[in-house]
Amino acid sequence: MFITMTLTVFREGGQGENAAFAAIESGAPSDGRTACLFEEDMENMIKIVTADGTAEREFLAQLRERSGETDKKVTEIVTAMLEDIKARGDEAVKEYTARFDNENPEFYEVPREVIESAEKDCDPDFIGALKRAASNIADFHARQVQQSWLTPKENGVILGQRIRGLHRVGVYVPGGTAAYPSSVLMNIIPAKIAGVKEIIMVTPPCKDGSANRDILAAAAIAGVDRVFLCGGAQAVGALAYGTREIPKVDKIVGPGNIFVATAKRLVYGAVDIDMIAGPSEILIVADGNANPKFLAADLMSQAEHDKLASAILVTTSAALAEATDAELTRQCALLERNEIIKESIANYGGIIVCRSLDDAVDMANELAPEHLEVCVENPMEYIGRFDNAGSVFLGNYAPEPLGDYFAGPNHVLPTSGTARFFSPLSVDTFIKKSSFIYYNEPALRQVKDDVIKLAETERLTAHANAIRVRFE
């Protein structure tokens, strides 16, 4: 079985950035074209496909139909912004912030005392939950820490590897309609554990010009060093190239809208980045004993992120598929973001009925989803069979939001099938490694002929000479 899915760039972010996007979005495909793909299933909230080797491929091919026009336009805009920031620094960053986010932000750099006092302005229950989540996240990521090592050999040779945290990291945190304190914890805590010397956070100002207090509280709990009120591509450019006030970083991490994602892609090479995030996605593998109420709720937990989000159930039971569809209709009507959910489910959601769980496992590995729920009897038996997934949730009582907020594993995950070769954000994201070699004269003499032979075979005579001169 060979199935692939391609998802376009995540668009959640500050209110100004969304307004800017709306001005250039006219090249996107119309809702009418997508709706016709699902016309035959208007009685269902979600399309149900019976896998026969062809139907499921056609269904997934429909999901891949996206326009690239908007991406090209955004790239042109972001490229011009980045060049402007290179030339004019803070002046350009502040102008873009005024244009897209707020004309009168309370601060450019948020004072330390404002960051540290943010907890007092927040709901105490929220702060308690945030601190307990931070403890779980820290405990999980502390187990990822690698140690430097050194190996002496009998002939006097010493080999080793040194591991240390990056010097300075930039963390992008969305604002406006997509302010997620949980992402602050997920990005900053692993960096601190890795030994990053300085963490710079950038986030758009709120509508009243202030910093989002929930985000500041999370940043204080996680251990941020400095915070600047700026967002969008201009914030990414400032971190990548450095300005008089915002220092240049070694790596930029954190989610953002299409402008942020495009800017991160364009500055890669000048700095490192974590990944290019696509729209959120979930794939659930379920047998006939799964609870349709749970399945529907979990599918919608991702669909509410974005109209481009993908929510797919793969099951062996046609009856379960129908029951889940009915639950989607019932529950969706009760949810605040039901219009987003409906559009996401209609365009990029689906239920695929497979012949066996083996086929469902194969499909999951081909799709390589961001989030994979395994709602089957004895889910632990399947741990070793799912090779491609950002994060795996096992059993009926490990829903995806548990990982988003609290359990400890990171929620910054590879999307759009990149879990085939990318890993979740982790302590490893924030470290660098150097190897070292020590040979004494007898040890080098013992191997010199081999090194010379290899160098001369590659016609790199200066390499060979650097060995030979030591024994003439």
C-alpha cells in the first residue's frame, strides 16, 4: 500500500497577520470546488470510504488538492520584508508591528519585572495547572539529556564527543487569536534543560498593546530570559539577522502562521530552525470495540485548530464509522468553534473502513501523521508496529489533548507526512555536538600508510602530504 498526504502551511497567528493574509488570498481555491468532492455524502458530516485498494487512494488524492499560488505570493512578500529588516533593523520591525499588529505596543522589550509579575494577574487555577504541566514536561525531557563521552584506547589514542547547549535560541509564540501558553512551556523547557545560555521570546502584542499575560506567566515559569513584543515575519527576521535591540540567535523554534513559517524557511541557513509546521492533523486507528463518542470528540479536537486541519479515522468496523459520524454531528453543534470544525471535517476529514487492523497499521505508517491515536484492545501490542508518527496515544483514555497540554512529551511535532524522517521537538533540538581526536606519534605511525593510501586514491595529495611530512 502506498499512500501519501501533503498539507499546506499552518496559518494560525496574530490578528494583523491574518488580515494581511486576507489581502492576498484571492488565488486560493474556492469552497465550491471542494464541496463538489463530497456532494455524494451530504447526509454525512464526514466522508466514509470503504477501502478496496482504489477508493481510499482517490479519497486521499482529493485531500492533496491544494493551490500553491498563495504560497508564492507570501514568499514574495516575506522576502521583501526580510531584506528590509536586514537594511533597517529595529526601525523596520517596529513599522511592520505597527502595521500588522498594533500601532502602540506597550513595550518593545518587556521589562523583567513585568514578566515576573505576570502570574499575579492570571487565574490561580490556571497557574497551578501550568506549573504541574511544566513539571511533567521537565521530567520527560530531562530523560533525553545526552552526556559527553571520552574513550581512551591502549595505543594512546583518545576519541570523544562533546555535547553542549546552543548559545542563544529564539522562540516564536503566536498571539492574537492563537495565544497558546502551552507552546511556551513546550519550547522553552527543553531548551533550558539542554543548557541553552539565553532564550529570546517574541510574540505579537494584544489589541490593547499589552503583552498577553498568560503567555508571560508561562514564559516566567519556563525560564525565559528576554521577551519582545513583535510578531510575524518581522520577528523571525529580527531573530535571524539581529538588530540593535534584538540579538541574533542560533536557532528559531515555535509555531506560527503562513508568514512565520515562510520566514523560517527563508532564513534557514543563516540560522537553524526546528521545522516547517503544517496544519494540525490526527489519525485514529480503531477496532470495532472503540467508543464512537470518544472518537468523534478526538477528531474534532484537531479540526478546531484550523480550516486546513486534517482528522481521519481508520477502522475495521463500518458500524463504528456510522456511529462516529452521528456523534460528530451531535457534538459539533455544542462546540464554540463549530464552523471551523465543519469546514475542516468536510474538506480534509474522513473515515476509512479497512479489512483488517494490519491494513490500518500499514495506512498509518504511510500517512505518518502528526498525532496517532490507537483505540484498540491491547494497544501496547502495537507500539513496535507504528514506525511513522509524531506522537502516539495508546488506548481509550490517552486522548490527544492530554499530550497537547500535560502528559510531558512535546507537542511540537512533524506534520504533513514528515514524521517519516523528522522527530518531535526535544532536548536534542537545542544541542550541538563536536567530536575530538588525540593521536600520539606511535599511534599515527601505525596507521599512516592507510591514511596516505586513501588520500592519494582520492587525488588529494596535500592530505597525504600532511601525514607523510611527519615521518620524513
